[in-house]
Amino acid sequence: MSTLAEAKAPEIERIALIGNFLPRQCGLATFTTHCYQALTARFPDLVVDVYAMDDHPGRYDYPPEVTGTIPQDDRMAYLAAARRIEESGAQAVWVQHEYGIYGGSAGDHLLALLDRVTAPVIVTLHTVLERPSADERRVMEALLRRAGKVIVMAEKGREILTRVHGADARKVAMIPHGVPDRPFVEPDSMKARFGWQGQRVIFTFGLLAPNKGIETMISAMPAIVAAEPRAHYVVLGATHPNLIAHEGEAYRERLIAQAADLGVADHVHLIDGFADEPALLDYLQAADVYATPYNNPAQITSGALSFAVSMGKPVVSTPYIHATEILDDAHGVLVDFADVDGFARAIAGLLADDDARMALSMRAYQRGRTMLWPRLAESVMTEIAHVIAARPRRLAGPSVESATLSPDLTAVERMSDATGMLQHSIYSIPDRRHGYCIDDNARALILMCRIDPVDEGTRDKWTSIYASFVQHAWNPDLRRFRNFMNFDRTWCEDEGSEDSNGRTLWALGVTATEARARKHRDWAAAMFDQTASLAFELGSPRAQAFAMLGAAAMRRGFPGHPIATRILETFGEQLIALCERNRRPDWQWFEIVLAYDNARLPEALIEAGRSLGRADFVACGVETLEWIVSRQTSPEGRFRAVGTESFGREYAEPLPFDQQPLEAQATVEACAAAFNATGDRRWLDEAQKAYRWYLGANDLDLPLATAQDGGCFDGLQPTGLNRNQGAESILALQLANCAISTLSQQGSNLADPARIVVA
């Protein structure tokens, strides 16, 4: 292993530490607290921000060392913690992982946090399962992919990870459980403080639970007492809180009853309490023998066992993983699981042979010297330094100032079949499990009206298929479009969301005006007339905005169209009123929150103003577009889509991740509408800025567009690309290609004072 100096650990100024923390009463809380203390003692200039997992918010009085708490089952709290870690400048994140302390399925809320931090991650695994469930495997393998280094406390853990999960053995480090440092003392010198003078004490400590095997030791006590009448078995520990919640103190009472039934009630003592470390070490030093009769063969770490070894205790234990390694080479005695006679013989033999007991004590104590907390701190800091040093440095991407892509149907066709366009993919492969939706087929229908150049036979084929999907989605009984369809062409619902209905009206309006074939324009115009009245039952501002965009398109082909006119007038007035009601000096927006497709609201108002000759609509649309564009600009002046974590936060500045392609497309098209309405060339620049986001001019300097096939990745996450390529993302890129191509052609024209008047 490299030395600390070689790893340049002093350059590390701040890390985040995630796990349980005292005063929460459990072994993991004790371990995490000791890790914090060891790091800050060994490296005084290091800042360690502790994020404590909280199973009962409000119950624990955490010390000042705790930077923040994460309520176990509150997924949004994990995301908030990730933001706080990012803002802190932490150079690495060290996670203490144990099943049951993180919320979600098999603790997968933790993954949401780790996916949203950019710092390298180190994970210490406190349990490694031989036979994980499907969810446990999914979470563990996601952790293995995310972590720069994984720490186990037994070599067997490394072997299981490589065999069961296919982990790279080079990413796995074995660092023994840390232990405190105390001088070795004779047990008899400590017994008076507990009233144990003249007794031979067998000791076990930890939270009381059935997996600790205490029944085995109680069953062995009659034989031990028969051989050594001064023998007493002391168990120190409160009942596990989960067990208390389930059955109160019934388990403790069963153990007391067992001792009474065996006639050893006077020799078995269950001390109900949680001792602080100095008191606990006093108990350990006063014991003659330490017993860990645990039942779980897969237990890969035991803080109690480590502490016992560090105090020089002769240990008799079942052969769970940690015990087989720490007690090997005659550093302890192993007895089979639930072997009552084996425990009785081993412990009685040690109590009868002072020399053998002392020799075993000294071997254990010397092994404990190799596991002291300062050594753990140094080893962990070495690993942290390595993962920080190995972190790839971001290189400046190629210049994309003037780059544009030609529209390309390749990826669209890959995601489409005779039914329509499939929703999702795994990487670039269509995922049939999720079927189709009208949202994507409506977008695809718009694309077929706008993409150039394309073979007219190809255009006719796909226009008909996407139009057929829209037509089949109409439910005349409910006067709504359905949205989601299974791969077998069965509908998942009788009516779709408001947004999907509004977006479908948008596609019909565009097709009625812009489709290249008369047959498609006629069909769309008739379908719009048949269905457009549903718009007046839409309550969502976005759904209304989508319908407005369809109505504005309809009026371009059918000036004075009555329903389209009414949609624009009604919803335009409502958007104006909404903006007036919710605006503040620093919040010029229609809603008190940001969501998805934000730029569609000002775009709809601008288009309505142009269509109706309403300068007030255009003015409000441009003003709100200026505001949202300012919120979608990074400090470096690049386009930064409103992150999905921002959604639903009242009057709050947007958060940077996850960024979706839909937002860049909406901004390009809204800026095109503003340019067409005002002639202000600033909107050409803003449209180009949003478009270049696809090409790599973004927070991560990573292109989302795959230029060779017209594909687009599903978004930017703090740690990189979401490498799936779903329909929404592909269509967003291709529609943005169409819009930027048209806008580039228009860019040489000067502003026309009559732009807001319908021709």
C-alpha cells in the first residue's frame, strides 16, 4: 500500500462522511463517530462534514459535529444533502453502507444522492451478502459502479464482491475495523468497580437481538458453572430499537426465563443500557473471556469483536466471516454455530487454565495494535487521495460556436415501428416494455411536417403512422385523447393527462397547416375541429400553452378559425392574469414554481400575440422569456436547463441537475418566436446558445447529440450523461435542428415593424 505522503493526503481539505452517528444507538453510529474522531485527530486541518442518517427525525440531539441529517425515508432529503455536499466543495464522499439504514428499495435512495454529487465516492461495506435479493444486487452493483474505491473489513468481503458481483478486485481495499488504544491490564484489577471481585466473567456486548446467539451461551452456562462455580455471564446492551417497536422487551424476558429454567439465573446478568466508550472499555477490561455466539455466518464485520481483541480478551466465537479472519493463527477459539457443548468446553477450559488464557490474551492484544483508529484514518485517507488523484480532469471541449447538425431521421426510425414511436430505450435499443405514448407520437408528427431534406416516400409513411396513432388515441366517449399504450397495442388508460391532450392539439394544428401532403392537412384540420373544444377544460398552464401553439398554427393556415381564435384569446388573457398574480420583483413568471418545458409558456403568449395582433401578449411573452432565459444561463454564460430537482420549489432559484433535452428545444423555439415577433437579433444568439447545449456547450462539456445517427442522450446528470436515448430526447434534438436551420435562414432579415400582425 502506498504511504500517506505518496498519496499527497495533506492536499485534501474537505470530505463528506455519510452514515449513522451518535447519539443514535447502534454499532454503525459508533463506528462512524469513531471514524470522524480519528480523521480529525490525525489530520487536524481536514474538514469532515458529517451527514447523519436519521431513522426518527427529531428524536436525537446530534452534536455540532453533524453538518446535517438525512431522514431515512425522505428521498428529497437525499437530494438536498447532495446539493449541500456540492455547495460545500467536498473533494470526496465517504459512505458507510449497511442494509436497513437507507430508505427506498434495498436502500436505493442513497443512489439518488450519489448520482447528484460530482466528487469521487468511497464506500465502506459493513455487510456483503453471498445471496443478495434482486434489489440488493441492483443497489450493490450500482454502488460498485459509482465508487472509486470500496472498503471491506475482511478479505472474504473482497472475494464475495468479485465472485458474486463481478467487482474489479483492484477497486476493493481491505482495512480492518478500527479499535481504541488502552494499555493491557489484568481483569482482576478492574472488577471492583463492577462488584465482580472473585468472579470469572464471560462478557458479550451490543444491541440485544435474536441474531446474537445469546440463547446458545445461556444454554452453555449450566456446564460452565458446574466446572467453574464462580463463572458469570454478563450481557451489556439495550434491546434493539426495531425489536422494541415490534414486541417491546419480550425477547429480553424470554432470555431471563431461559436462564431461570436452566437454574443459572444467578449466573446470567442482562444489563439493559448503552454504555459510552470509556465505560464499555472498562467492562471489557474487567472480563476474563469474551463470547460472540452470533448466528449469521455471513457477518463480515463486528465492532464488538474488534474492540474485544483490542483489549486483549480471549475470545470464543462462532465462525462468522469476521471472526474466522481476526481470530485466525491461534488468536482466538472458534466453535460451531449453536454448539452449546462446544462453547461450554472452550470457555470452561480457558477459565481453568490461567497460563493458556493469558497467552491468548497477549496474542489478541498484539493483533489489536495493528487495528488502532489512527491507522484506519491513515489508510482511508490514502485511499481517498488515490481516488481524487485518479479522477479524470475535464478537458475543454471542441468549439461549437458555429456548428449545427442537419436534421436526421435515423434514430427516429430506429425507435419507430408500424404502430408508432416507442417511448424509451436502454442505451440506443428500443425498450418495448414501456410501449408508446401520444406525447412522443404527437412530437414525431410535428417533426414530419418540418424536417428537410427527407425522401417524400419516407415522409408520407411516417406521417401516416404517427397520425394513425393520434387518431386511434381519441376516445369519443370521454372526449379525451388516451396517452399510454402497451407494446401489444392495448391502452393503459381511458384518458391521458392534460398535457398530453394539449400537446396533441398542438400537433394537429401544425399538421393542418404545415404537412406537405394535402391528405394529411385535410385529416388534421378535421381532427382539430372535432377535438379542439376539449382545450377549454384544461386547467394546467402548460397544457393550455400547448393548445395555444396548436391554435396559433391553425390560424396560420385558417385565418379567423373560430375555436383557434377563442383558445388564443381565452388562454392568452389567463396567462397574463397568472403572471400578474404570481410575479414578484425578482420573479417574473406565470407560476410560483419552475417545472418542465418552461419556455413554452412565453412562446405560446408570443405566438398568440402575433396571431391576434395583441402587442400586450407579445410584450408579456418577451418579458417572461427574458426572465426564464436569465435563469437558464450558467455563470460561464452557457445554456443551463432548469434541473429536474428544481421542480416544485416555490419562488426558488433553479438547480442545475438533471438537465433534459426537452428544455433546450423549447428555448430554441421560444427564442425563434421572439425573433419573429420583434426582429431583435439578441434572440438569434439566445437560440444558438440553447442549441449548442446539445453539442457540448454545457456544464459538463459533453455532447448529447450523436451526430452519426441523429440520436440524443436523455440528459445531463452531475456525474455525466444519461446514456439512454428515448423518443423525447431524440425528437427534441431533431426539432431543434429544424428550428435552428430555419432561424439561421431568417437571420439575415431585418426586423419588420409589422411582425406582430397576421399576414
